[in-house]
Amino acid sequence: MTAHPMFPLGMTLLPGETLSLQVFEPRYRQMVADCTAVDGTNSFGVVLISRGSEVGGGDERVDVGTLAHIETSTERPDGRYHLSCVGTDRFRVRSWLPDDPYPMADITLWPSTDPIAYPADLAPIRERLTGLSSVLSRVRGIVVEDRLIEPLESDGPIDAKVYDTAVRLGLGPADRLKILSAPGTVERIIELCQAIDDLIAVIEFSGLPAD
């Protein structure tokens, strides 16, 4: 791939994750029109804004992101668009192009290149999710174990299970970026485990009695 439309956001989109957007800025309305044209890409890249705002430009952006495939695009009477998208391929930004009129970047797809991962490699995640479920039940009275483990029981690639678990946990953009930026599946599992450990620590700390 080379030049591709880009939509910097205050979130990290993960492969397989759904994304709904209300597009109101003129530059991004033009982007949607171009993407959904007969000769358009029907997708755009989503990268996390590391500094700045989603509106107005002048933001700083990370160089790893996910392509968002436009599944439905509805134009409102006032010119805004409502988009329903799903994350597909991970990519790297090789260089940013001028924002004329909307952000563009020269990108290359970035598939995992590590050795094949197996279901047994998910055991550390399962162990931590069981611990998280126990802490949630003890500290907050919330029973969620089945819902947390569900992605690991599904069919499909190991990477998809890791991404789906991160989405269901509602991890923040920084943790999601670490998971997305991991070179391969094994490293991705390690990053997810660390994020779950941090989440457990936060919940346990919130349950400590005040001095």
C-alpha cells in the first residue's frame, strides 16, 4: 500500500473492533466522500493522537494504526456522515503526507511475523482473567468470569482472541497501543497480560480502606 486517507482519533482501534463515527468536520466529510466513491478505498487508517485534539488539526500522531473498513455510510441532511466500520489490518506509517484537505500517509501493512502461536499460549491470559474475575467479585461484587473468558473459547486466530479480549476489557488507548504495536503474537500476549495485571492492581487499590 502507499498513500492512504487517515483519521487520527483519541483512541486506538484494534483489528476486529467495531467503530461508529459521526463525521462533521468538512475535511473528513470530504474524506468519506472520496473513500466511498466508486474508485475509492472504502477504508481509512485510524491512528492514535499522541498530543492535540481530534478537531482542527495540528495534532501529533503515532505511526502504528489499524485500517477501518467502512461497512455502512449514511449522509445526514446537514451534511454529516454516520459511519459504521470495523478494524481490519494493522499498518505502519512510513511517512506523513500534507493534510490536503485531510490527513494522508504512506503506509505499509504490518502482519505478525513471529512463529505460529497455539491455544496453549493463551494460558497466561486465562490465568489473569480468572484472577481479575475473583478481584471484581470480591471488591465490587461483580460476577463476570464467563464473559471475560468467552473470547478465548471462540474459534479463530490467536491474535483475534487477544484483540477481542483487550476490547472487552475496555483497556485505555495507551494499553491498546502497546498491544497493537507488539511485533508478534507472543509479545502481544505479554502486553495484554501486563495490562490485566495493572487493571487488577488498580481495582485492588480501590478496595483498600481509607486511612
